[in-house]
Amino acid sequence: MEDLKRFVFKMYDFSFLEAIKDNDVVPGPFDKTQAEAMLADFLAEHGGKASHETVIPDLCAHPGGRRILLAVFGNSPFLSRLVFRDPLFLAKLSLQGPENSMAETSRDLKELAQADLSQEELGRRLRQLRGQAALTIAVADITGYWELPQVLQALSDFAQAVLQCVVDALLRAHARTGDVLLADPARPSHGCGYTIIAMGKLGSRELNYSSDIDLIVLYDPDRSSYAGKRDVQDFQVRFTRTLVRLLQDFTEDGYVFRVDLRLRPDPSSTPIALPAGAAETYYESAGKGWERSAMIKARAVAGDIELGEQFLKNISPFVWRRNLDYAAIRDVQDMIGLIRAHHGHGEIQIAGHNIKQGIGGIREIEFYAQTHQLISGGRDRQLREPSTLGMIKVLQEKGLLDEQAAGLLRNAYVFLRVLEHRLQMTHDEQTQTLPKDPVEFARLGNFMGFPDHQEFTRTVRRHLENAAAQFQKLMALENGGAPDKQKAAPQALSEDFLQGLGFADSKRAFTITETWRSFRYRAMRSPRAQELLNQLTPEILNALAATSDPDGALLRFDEFLAALPAGVQIFSLFTANPWLLRLLAEIMGMAPGLAQILGRRPALLDAVLSPGFLDDFPGEAELAKDLEYALEAAQDFQDVLDITRRWVNERKFQAGVQLLRHLLDGAAAGKALSRIATTLIRTLLPRVEDEFALKHGRVPDAAMAVIAMGKLGGEELTFTSDLDLIFIYPDTQEMSDGKSPLGAAQYFARLGQRFINALTALTPEGQLYEVDMRLRPSGGKGPIAVSLEAFRRYHEELAQTWEHMAWTRARILTGPEQLTADINRITHGFLRRKRDVASLAHDVAVMRGKVDREFHSDNIWDLKYVRGGMIDAEFTTQFLILNYAVEFEDVLHT
């Protein structure tokens, strides 16, 4: 057996040791004499044993092996104990490298879960594997063989594998006694109804070297595999206690992990294992701000993963609020204040400074990322990246963090996390506090690769100060809109003052502001909302007074406030973004229509802060990509209806603001609004078809085309336009293939009506568009959808001139390629028909007379219906197209 071990070792090469032998990252020993003495003791104690007689001397003699051993013996008593306890493993690690070592540990854990050991033996083996993993990861870290992300990933993967191993092993043990029924003994956790949610650094795969693991344990009584006689909750609680004991018990082999279960809902009064439904109810009804922040990093890691992932999906509306949440800044400030009060870190003191909780520490960098997530993560799923380094990268890519600031935060985070690891691997202690003792501080600096402790001090201070400066900039947003001291405070308001600002009806203006000061509106009931409104009032009045209609703007702003369901969010938004308040005042003063829309849906202001809101309005490809991305969050068809309404309303609001700011002219705004509607129709129709097909299936080789008429067809849509649509389907005698099959005519008529309902239905998010189908063949008397042959026959034999006039503006939005080609062929046929010019002119004049009788106007500002207005221009153009299309086909494409 011993000869076999020596043979196995000789099968490996020294590639890992060769890779690090000249590495200048490996720290030297703090006390070289002591380290060399320990190396001699190690060689004397283990170098002569039969199983080690070749490997250990070779390891100690190799330059890379010697550097590792001196670094361990000279800096870390904990790692030194691991080396002396299991020298064979160190030799194996040195020869096969960290990746192979961790892969083997992972395989060992999977085998351990299936080994059916006693709890005592299971715990002993877990502690041994933890020691091996700790040594492997430490060696990869201190040699610089792994960068920080690899170290964090390895620590997190090991913890997750341990949790899964213990859950599987315990389930198998209970299955042997008949308490649990396993659907698949090879995968005990699958569908077992018991899940572990990792929080904090394990959840985000950023576990530190000697970290607790923060867990929430949930179960589903209806899904549980428990079949014993106890109450199911009693079983789940006992099961969890056993799991925690196996991980936490401390013996001569050490321990596996310290476990913290206090992040569960209301930990002082709830059991350590909770029904998933009860936890959902808690977060929906009583979840706190800090719990939102904690849940950003939550991840299902062991047990019934499907159950855990479904739970996290169910509570995502609590974590990721749909609207921008600048009030989260105050929540973060409060948390930071509590942390600093508890730890007493009012300033950066290097000796004794807590590099996690203190000023400029790891927590502030994490909060920097999480604050952006709490504010905007509900709207932008790219901001839901759980890792801190990943979030810094996302913030930089999205322009929310400039390159220099991102570099400072990234470098500080990497340095402080590595420093945290060196602190913890020295004695295997969960500490983030720098030593006060000068010798221990110098020892830590040496372990970090700084033989000069003064240089180490300067480096630590620089990173802490850089992180603190960036965090303070972010927190300053809370006071970003505070009023200038030169401007009037709220208590100084008077009718004379308001008249001086520019309000003509100063008496009414004073009455309105007094209403605000008495906090009568629903949005002003909380003390925080009142505080913010008092701060903002001078800025609000100055912004409204600067508009072209101060009195009208004030009245509309008052209506806006009166309709708000809550104030803290919107007031925090204005405080953090003062320019947004000025834009709102501009809307109130110059665009009553937009002001009315905002009054109904104040959350539309969130869209203004979206990247690119005031850039060139996007084209159809970019709009389609954006809408598809938004719809990825839809869990059912109702979500599709709500998401499309939010998207359309925000995009229409964007076009309105750009028109107000003269970034778009009238024609460009019409094209922008038409692109919004076109994108919606092309994206929504397939989802309506999928929903319809659940019951009725599909007609083989047939699909419906949607044709835009009127202003949408001509790409001249306005903010209040209906959508004039026509639905055409191919000629077929096939029945649909669903559970309730329909003939083609009935199928497409019902599908068309279902699509109209999807466009017009009023949901909590509002309405998309009104739809007008009167331009279809036979108008209101005809079917909702017509076959291609019926369409051809009608327009070649029955259609009147005014109907062909309408088709000069037609545009096919979506449909199968062959059907689209056939519609274009038929359309060109009847539009290019040879016509008698006198008869054509007569028909156009008759139609114009009908319109005039219904909408006659002598008001020159009624630009649509007054003589010489838009209707006359449109009718004249359509007359010319129908008259000349027979000679000049190109007029149909203009």
C-alpha cells in the first residue's frame, strides 16, 4: 500500500510548484529563524516515514515547495497546524495543484453523502475535508496562483457542497428508518420539500476565509418527503438542528462552519425552519428595508433547489421594487449609522480599525453597490448582479460610475478582502479588526507582502480613504437637492413673497402652499415625507415660477401632489435629482397633457432617469430589444399585459418630453410614436397567439397579418391616436389543432378579437390604445379578420373610392412572408387601377364634404378640420396617388 502511494505521487509532476517558485507574490516569513526551525522539525518528523520518505524531502527541497512552507510556518499558526496534521495532503496538493485538489474534495463530499455513515463519523470526515479545503485555498491565495474571484468562488463552492452533502446524508439516514420517502435515493434532495437559502457572502459566492454562513431554512408541508409520525414542523426543526450541529461542533479536528440562522423572518419568535408560504407572507406584509438589502444576495444552495428558487421568485416584488426607490438611500444611511455607533468607528484609525464595518471598509463598498440595486434594480435587471465586483463592473458599463471611481472601488475591495483573508487564516478566527499590537500589525503586513509596516499602513489608509470618499459622494445624494440658504425657507412664505416670485394670483398660491405646510394630502402623512417636502418647497416654488405659466404650473403641481399615494419616494427622487424637479415644473407649465398623464402615473418620472432618455429616440430594432428584455420578467399573460402597458407609457412619455425639449419636432415625434406602436404590435401578437393556442391550437401553415391604416400606417401617430388596424389570414380549409378546434374563419376572428382585447383592456397599469377596425372590408358589418380571397374580391369588386384612399397609407406590420407578398400584390393591383380623373375628383370631394358636415370648423387653430388644414392636405395627396399610381408605381412607396 505504501509503495502504491509513492507510485501515485510519482505519477504527478511539479507543474504547480514550478509555476510559483519564482513568484514574487509569495510572502516571506515574518520570523525567518522560527520558520526555518519549523521546516526542519517538519522534515524530521515526517520526512522519514515510509509513506512520505520520497515526497516530503522532495517537497522541502523544491524552491516552490520551500517557499510555500516558509510562508505558512512564518505567518500562520493555523495553516501550520494543518500542515503538521496531514503532511501527505500537503504533498499531494503541491504536486497536483489547487484545481485538482478542490475537484477531488468535491467528489469526496458527494461520495460521503452516499456512504451512510454515523453522524459522528460524518462530522469527523467533514471536518477533515474542511481542513484540506482551507489549506488548498490558502495556498492558492498566498501564492497568487488564484486571484480574489477564484478564491471567493472556491470558498463558496465548498460551503455549498458541504451543505448539500449533509442534507443528502441526513435524508438518507431518515429514509432508512422510514421517516422519509425518497423518490430517488441517488438524489435524496430532489423534490424533498426542504430547502436552504444562502444569504450574505455565501449567497453572492463571495464567502470569506473564516466566515459564518448565513442561512434561511424553509420547507413546503405539501411537498415534504416526511412520512413519520411527528408533526412535519417538528421534524424539519429537528432536522435543521442536526445539520447545524454537524457543521458547528468543535473537536480536535476543528469545525466545519459556524451557522447563523438569524436572518430568517422575525427570528426571535419563529422556528429555525419555516414554511415557505409563511415566509412569503412575512416579506409581502412586514418585510423591512434591511431585509430587502439582504435578499439581493439570496440564493438557493442546498436541498430542494427548485423550491428555493420558486420562493425567491415569489418574493422578488418585495426585493426589486418596480419604481425607482431613492428613499433607499436613507435606509442605507441608517444602517451605516447603526453599524458605526455599534463599532465606534467615527474615523479611520489604522491600528484597531475594523476593515469590514469601519469607515471606508468592505461594508461601505458593498452598500455602494447595493444602494444602486435598491434604487434601480426593480427597473433594470442588469443591476441585480449579486457580487460586489460584478456590480462595480455593471455600474461602470452603464455610466453610473466613471472609470477612475470604479478603479478606486475595485482596488480597495480586492485589497481589503485579501487583507481580511490573511487576518482570518492567521488563527482561523472570524475577525476583521486590524491588530493594535505593533508586532502583530507588522506580522500581518508581512503576510500581505509588505515587509515595511509603514508602507503597509499607508496602503491600508489609501484604500480605506478612497472607498470612504466614493461612499460619501453617493450618500450626499440624500442632501443633493437641499435648498440654498439664500433662498426663502418655507416659514418665510407670504403672498407678497409669492407675488415677487412671479405668481399673479398670489392669494391662491399662498393658499396652496399653506395646504402643503399643513400636510393635508395623503402623500405627506409620514414625518419623513414632511421633512423632505419642507426642504424642497423653496426649490419647487422657484422652479414653477421660472415657467411660462407659473400659476397654471403651481395648480397642476398641487393636483399632482394631491393624487400621490405616498410622498417619501417621489420627494427623495427630487432631492437626489434636482434637475428632475425643474423638468417636472417645465412640464407643469408648458405641457398640460403630459402633466395630466403624470398626475395619473407619477412613476413615469422614473423613466426620465433611464440611460439614454434624452438621447436620440431609438429605432425599431432597439425598441424591440428593449421590450423583449422587459418581457423576460413576465410569469404569465397578465404580466405581459401589465409590462407592455408600462413600457408603452414610458416610451410615449419619453417622446413627449423630447418634443417639449425640442429634441424632436412634430414629424419626428409622429415617427417615434409610430415606432412604439409598431414594436408593441409585433411583440405582443405572438404572445397573444401563444395564449390563444393553449385552448384552440394553431391552424396548420397559417398565421394572421396585421395591417396598419391611418396615422399609424403613415407613421404620423399622435399621443391620442387610435390604432386603425386590419387583420388578414391566408385561404385555408384546415381546422386548428387544439383541444377546442376551430375552422379558419372562426379561429382568426376570435384571435383578432383577443388581440384587440389585449390592446384595449384596462389593467392596473392603464390602457395601451383604442383600436378602430372600421376600415376593414364591409366596415363594422364585416368580420374582424378576413381571408385573403375575401379581401381581394371586396377591393376589386365592391370597395368605394374612399376605402382605396385609406389604403394609400396602409403598412403591413407583421405577417408570414408569403401572405405579406400576396397582400402587397393585391393592394398594388387595385391602387394602380386606371381611374377616370373627374370621377375620382368627385368622389374625393364628396368624402371631404361628409367630413366637413360632421367636423366643420372656422377656427384657424383647428389645424385638422379647418379649410386648408391637414384633412385637405391628406385628401389632396391621396387623390394624386390614386390618379398617378397607374403610371408611377413609386408614389405608393412614399
